[in-house]
Amino acid sequence: MISTRKKYVISTVLWMFFVFLAFNKAYAQQEKNLPKLIDLGSKGCLPCKLMKPILKELQVEYAGTLIIEVYDIYEKPDLGKKYNVRLIPTQIFYDREGKELYRHVGFMSKKDIINTFERFGIKLKKSPQKN
């Protein structure tokens, strides 16, 4: 026989597991509906180093409205092949449905990144400022 306490613990753990699964599914669905920028570079690349603070600033400024992924292709060479990277840094812009819109090779300013999304009809909204 299973004791009442064990039943309670098992039911609580199962409930927490299902809540976790539901949350992850909702979060993944939310991310699918956001535009995305993938930056592929390396730690030793000067333009990549110059872009690092710009990308971090954009991640904070547009959190929840834009996905930014930054990868070092020497640490993850499979991504260089997957995204067909020839030179670094390479930026790949995606729309809300995950369709590739544009590729750029070299340094990009914050303004250029925002303008590129806008050129394809994607108006980025800043995240609410946290006090």
C-alpha cells in the first residue's frame, strides 16, 4: 500500500511537472512569434568584439519583442556549416515566422540593425523600462 503522504508527494510532483511542461510550451510558442537576429562570429574577431556591447544593449532594450542569439563559430563549428557562414561576423535576420529576410557580413551599428528590421516591415518595440 502507498501511504497518504507518498500519494501527496507523487501527485504534487506530477502536478509540478505538468505545469513546467505547459509553461515551456507557452514560452516556446511566444518565441516563435518574435523576429530574430542571429550573430555568428568569434572572440578573436575585432568587428565581433565591437558588436558585442551593441547586441547586449539590444537584448536588454528589446527583451520580449526581439530574439538575439550570438554564437562563436569556433566554439560551435556546426553552426557555421548550418548557417553557411563564409566570413565573420555574419548577421542573419528572421521575421516572426522564422523566414530568413536578410544576411549581412561585417560590423553593424545598432541603428543599422534596427533599420534593417524596419526595412522589412518589422517595427521593433522597446521593452518597458524597469525601475
